Amino acid sequence: MKILKSAVAGTLESSDCMVTVEPGSNGIEFDLESAVIRQYGKQIRKVTLETLGRLGVRNAKVHMVDKGALDCTIKARVECACMRASEHEGRINWGGVIR
């Protein structure tokens, strides 16, 4: 999946996260802001990178502001932001790739 434009998914509400995806040219650049980064930062990064991999995203800048989101929420927000930012917008098969 090729990221063509900047897109955002999610909110800054408690138990959610806001994911911004932008075009990149040097692999995946992941930036995380979270109050629980010391406890869950590795897991958040793992889930995000796995989701990007399943979507076939190879080059992107990803910024996430986490407010205590569960893994399933992180997956959904990353998928949504990538779909909005890619050539798949308008013909989205939600949940078809993410397990």
C-alpha cells in the first residue's frame, strides 16, 4: 500500500489514540507520544508496525498520540489512517487485512 497524502484517524479522548500517517521515503518512521510509554511503548510500537506490515505499507511517517488505547483500537486507527491516506480510499474493505 502506498501512502499518497496525509491522513488522521482517532481522537485524543481517554482510551483512544490519534494516528497521523504521511508519505515517507525512508522506510517506516514511527513517533509515539504516550503517558504510559515506559510501560507499554514496546507493545504499542509492535502492534503498529505489525499492522503496517499487514497493510503492505513500506514507506511512511507515522505519528501517534496515545491516550491508553487497547491493541484492537490501535490496529483500527492505524488501518483507518492508512486507508484514508492511500489509493484505496473510496473502495475500502474494512477489517479485511487486519487480524
